[in-house]
Amino acid sequence: MEKENLSNIIIDNKKDDFRTKIYLFNKRLIDILLSSLGILILLPCLLLVFIEYKVINKEKGSIFFKQKRFGLNGNSFNIYKFRSMVVNADKKLKLNPYLYQKYIDNNYKLCPNDDPRITKFGLFIRKTSIDELPQFINVIKGDMSIVGPRPVVKEELSEYNRIKLLSVRPGIMGAWQAKGRSNIGYPERAQIEMNYIDNASSFTDLKILVQNIIIIFKKDGAY
């Protein structure tokens, strides 16, 4: 599949000063190291998901979910997750105009009780954030960082300052999740992410990383 680029978006990359270049170099190095460790965690979870879908339920379809998101310089990429929904969930959602409109009106989310796409096992791996683990592969590939604004679908780009959002790599863990994840909708979500981009630093990244780990264990806002 060819990558889709947002050709109408011009990324205004100012010349980085020395400190910025050092920050970006260190960030990429940490991304690779942490993602390599993360993949070790991914492997036993991969076995768990495989057993649930293929051995216990004997389901057809991939155990992975991939969806087009937009990242650095407006380049599209497939974000990877463990599948927490029925097969072809996006297509089925769009076939239901009422639910699809509700999905848009609710900040591109549906509460689990309203969302017929999510499986029982899928709800578990979402609550525990296990479904996000395959994104370590995205980080190794260079599509994403460990810390950064969450990558969004095309429809969500209208909520942001596109040029600013697409001037950085999106992340597995971001300031929005640290503040409460799905408990926070637009436009506050976009403001939080833009503020991170304006104030990004190694210390800020470390702080967000720790806050996200706490949020994951609390299971706050995960759906």
C-alpha cells in the first residue's frame, strides 16, 4: 500500500539549533533502546492474544489491527495494535450512520457500552493497554516515538494546528494520556498536545513517561 501524504500541508521546519539537534538525537536513541525492551514484553502478550483469538475462540482474521494515521511531515503510516474489535470494525461502523455520527460527535470515540465493535477480550486488553504494545514496532521503524502527541486519523486533523502537529513524530505516550486519556476530549486535547510541542525537552519527556505509566496502572480513561 502506498503512503498517503498530505500534500496541501507545508511543514515549516526552522533550522534547529545545536541543543535541539542533541535533544532529537538523544530522543531517537532512547526510542530505540526502550522499544527493543518493549518488544521483549510484546512477545508473551502476543502468545496470550494468539491463544485467545485462534485457539480458544478460533476466530478468522488477523490478531493485529492496523489503521492509517498521520505523522512527521504529514506522512501516513499504519499504526499497529492488537485487535480489540471484531474483524472489519471500521467498515461496520461506517455502515451505521447513527453510530458513526455519534463516534464523531464524541471526539472520535464510543463508550464501550455503546460500541458493538469491541470484544470482551478486547475490552480487557484496552483497559490494561496491552493492545498498544505493537506500537513499539512503529517506534523501531521510525514512524513514532515513545513520547509525543498521539497520531490521529485524517478526520481529527481539523482539530489541530496541522503544521505544528505534523512537525514532530507522534508518540505511544503523550501529554494528553498523562492528563486523563479518553476522559479529555477536543478542543482541550489538542491544546494539551500543542503545549507539549512548544515545550518539548528531555525532562518533559521523562515526566510524561512516568505519568503515563501511573495512568496505565490506574486504568484511568482507558477505553
